Amino acid sequence: MHVTLRTAVAQPPAQVMAGFTRELFVALAPPFPRLRVLRFDGCRTDDRVEIELDTLVKRLPWTSLITDHGTLPDGTHFFVDEGKTLPPPLRFWRHRHLLEPGPNGTCVIVDALEYRTASPLLDALLYPAMWAQFAWRKPIYRRWFRV
């Protein structure tokens, strides 16, 4: 299943890329499930991010590896995180972060994620929650990356 959200911000792509820090990662966390960052290496190839999701019933580990990062010829900066240890019911996770040049030195942050469970029906049922988790980021991105 694919989910894509776009958010225009006031800073240029290189500046936004530099702003993808542990502090931003924590700020982007939705209120539920609660997230605890165990490790955050950064957003470059081979960096690791390890978190624990607290569902109030159980704590679930999640480890992602940054599998690619760089700059495209059009000035788009990007990095890709892929889930290595995922909480149930997820079986596959790939999140492409694209920081596309916008007009007048601005940027459009594109969160393009792909996820799978064991069932296409469950994938579809999870879609609203996945969309909401990333829609939550839009006002945070705008505040974080205003001039």
C-alpha cells in the first residue's frame, strides 16, 4: 500500500535536509503510540534509527536502516528508510523522503511510504491510520522550516 503526502515549507531543500535531526524526528512523533528514540544516527546511507513504540499494552521495537540518500540532478534531496525490525502487523516498510525545490527558494517535503502486512485487506484497513500519522507532520514541518 502506498501513502504520499506533500508539504510546502519556506526553506530550500539543502537547508531542510540539514534540519532532519533527532530533535525533528522526536517532534514529528504523533501522540499515539508513544515513541521512545533508542538510537538515531542520522539520515545518510547505513545510518540506523531504533525506536520503541509504547502501545500502553506492550512495547514494540522498530529498527530502520537508511538505505540511500543523495541529491538528484533537479536539486531534490532525498533519503530512504527501510524497516528491518517492524512491529506487528507490518511486514514491509519503505519511506522515501523527497525534498523537492519549490518556487522562490522554498521546498516541498514529500513523504512517500510503502507498507505491507500479511493481508491486502489489512493493508487497506490500516491506510487511514497511516495517512493520519503522516498528516500529523504537516504543521510541524511548517513550523520547523519557516524562515
